[in-house]
Amino acid sequence: MQEKRPFPPSQLLIHLLAWLPLLWLLWAYWQNQLGFNPVRAMTLRTGKTALILLLLSLTCTPLNLIFGWKWVYRLRRPSGVYAFFYAALHFLTFVGLDYGFDLALVGDALRSNRFTLVGLASFLILLPLAATSTRRAMLWMGEKRWRWLHRLSYLAAALAVLHYALLVRQYYTQPIIFGAVLALLLGVRLVVRKSASSKDP
Ligand code: HEM
């Protein structure tokens, strides 16, 4: 009989941590603590959480490359899927709560604001990544094609950072920090991979 594997504590932690921002948001809404524009507060919080979780999922490979921590790979899928979950909530808040599901108005808003178009591009990339995040999808696609597709998560993150940078008008510190973190993660990945391949006989 197959031995039942216990749920690893690291995975339990990521599930608990990922639900916290939503519970906190609902609590703040319930307590009327979202300020004079609760819909905007919801949009900002879900967007920020999506970006943080996306960067968290991209941190797993560099951590394994530098420290050899294979266990971090267990966190990559859940954090990526939760990033998509918050991005979907973000999009639904925009379409449903902000624009009352009026698709003509949503279309106008998307066309007239560059930052929403860039956000949409990021979301559209995250969609197939979330849909193919299972092991079964990887087997169905073949590992090579699956890996190629999932490298697009860097592009989705870069577009999300650009979306953020385009929407702020004055305080660029946070988009710059997120952009620097993304550049560092990508840089580590490229440098370590390159030095490993140059050592191959
Ligand atoms: C689906 C298309 C998207 C639309 C229509 C959209 C729309 C918006 C809007 C309207 C805002 C608030 C702007 C403001 O009131 O100042 C915003 C903020 C933001 N969005 Fe999006 N977004 C989209 C996708 C995404 C995605 C995929 C991510 C991340 C993965 C993201 C991350 C953010 C961040 C980080 C902020 C700023 C949060 C803050 O200032 O605290 N967005 N977005």
C-alpha cells in the first residue's frame, strides 16, 4: 500500500499566508476600515498581493540555485496559483465593483489607460500558466514545452511591475523596489545557469 505523505509544514505555511491578505481585506471591509473609497482600496490590495506572490514564486529557483534548497520548489506552484487567484480578484474588482460589469465601459477604460492594458497583458499571461500548473498538464504538454511556457512568468511579473510604475504619479519607490527584486531574481538565475554550463566538460 502506498504510504500517505504528510502535508509539509512549508506548504501549510504558504496556504495560510496566502489566505491572510484576503481575510484581512474582508475584515477591514466589514469593519469599515477601507477608507472613503473601499473599491479602490480592494483593487490596490489585491493587486499588490498578486505581485508579491508572483515574485515569491520566482524566488524559488534562485534560492535552490544558490543554497541548494530543493524544498522551496514545493512553494513555487502554490504561490504562483495564489498570485493568479489575487490577480483574478483584482480584475473582478475592477470589472465588477468599479465598472458594474458594464463591458463597454470596461473596454473604454482599457483602451484609454495604458496601465490597464499592460495589467491585462500580465493577467492574460498568468491565465495559461495557472491552467497548466498541474503535474498532469506538464506530462500532457511535455516537459520542454511546459518549461518554456512557464518561463513567461518573468514576462508576466515584468508587465505587472510596469503596470504599477505607469499608474503611480509621484511615488515611484515601490515600483522601483519591485522592479529591482525582479531584476535580481532573473539576474541570479541567468548568472548561475551560465556559470554552471561553462563548467560542463
Ligand atoms: C487584468 C487586468 C488589470 C487591470 C484592469 C488592473 C487595474 C488596476 C487598477 C484600476 C489599479 C488601481 C489604480 C489606482 O486606483 O491608482 C491597479 C493597481 C495595481 N495593480 Fe492592477 N490591473 C490588472 C492586472 C494586474 C496584475 C496581473 C497585477 C499583478 C500581478 C496587478 C498589480 C497591481 C498593483 C501592484 C497595483 C498597485 C497597488 C498599490 O498601489 O498598492 N494588476 N490595477
